Amino acid sequence: DIQMTQSPSSLSASVGDRVTITCRASQDITNELGWFQQKPGKAPKRLIYTASSLAGGVPLRFSGRGSGTEFTLTISRLQSEDSATYYCLQHNTDPPTFGQGTKVEI
Amino acid sequence: DVQLLESGGGLVQPGGCLRVSCAASGFFFNNYDMSWVRQAPGRGLEWVSAISKSGDNTYYADSVKGRFSISRDNSKNTVYLQMNSLRAEDSARYYCVRGYSRLYDYWGQGSSVTVSS
């Protein structure tokens, strides 16, 4: 199985900060990666698909980059409502695998 | 609007069985692969199983292979996850998700399964 290593596992930042989360794949997954936001008690919500495409309705302060084995999710100007846990998911190779999550506290 | 509504969760004893269902609406169900993803309390997300549009192809995580079975009824816009030989480590919230090799764009609110004596 492809291992997805996310870093950091948690971070604390302030409103207005720029935040970057990294996901590394154990082998090449081209651009078959998504980023998801999950708030407590809620279902995950897709933010980014195919590594860099912004999902509908997602604020422009979210962006994704990368291909191959290294990927990043950046929140350009952190807002209070961005407090959540963020997960990456690779769906290039069966089985699909998630990163372990990054908890963002504000 | 796309909606995925899970049902059928609950408390079951170790070794028991349970079936969770996901009723889809707001899109042409027959055109989409569907997946189940679970999340144990306080833990991360784990992909469990998927089924192709027609239902001809099914896919499973190693952790559930041989115990869980996914199926769908396109006439009812519903996907099912039959869970047998349940273990304590299967306790989780089970999410129905649109997609498998792509998408993962819509998620249900989940159905809670607790395996305990």
C-alpha cells in the first residue's frame, strides 16, 4: 500500500497567518491527490482535487500544489473558521490511503 | 442538491453482523462509483470498500476483506455495506462517499457502528 505521510501532525497559528501542510507519498501518485477539511462532529469536506484544483465553493485562500510524491496545502490568510483537521488522500493506486491528519488550531 | 443518507448503524456484539445503507439523491446514481470510508473515535480516516457504477467490480481494504461485502441497487439509488464477523476495531463512524478512483466530492453524515459486548 502507498503510505501518505502528513506533516506537521498539528500546528497552532494566528488569524491572518500563512499555513502550509505537506503530504508525502511513498511512491509516485502523479496528481491523484485530494485534500479534505474535517471539523469536529462533521463529515469531511473536499477542498482540493487532482492536487491543485479548487473544489466548488471553497475560498480562494486555499490552494494545493505538487505532483509525484510531494504535495502541499496552503491557507494563505488563516481565518478562525479554518480551525479543523486536514487530511490528504491518494487515489492513484488501490487501496486509496489517507494521511494521518493535521490539526490546525487558531 | 446531492445528498447521501446513511442508516443502519448501531450496537452489535463481537462476532455479530450489521448492514449499513446509503440512500443517494440529487444525481444520476448509476454514473458513479461509490465508497465507504470509516473513522474510529478520535482517529483518522480509513477507506474501507468501493463498488463500480454497475456493481460488477468491488474493492476492499485488507482489514475487512472476507468479512465485509459491498453491493448496490441502482433501481433504489442505494449502496450497502454488509459487515460480518465484527470486531471491536470495526467500531467507527461509516461514511458513504461518491467516488473511488476519483471524486470523493460528496460525503454523507455517517452512521455509527459500535462493536461491544
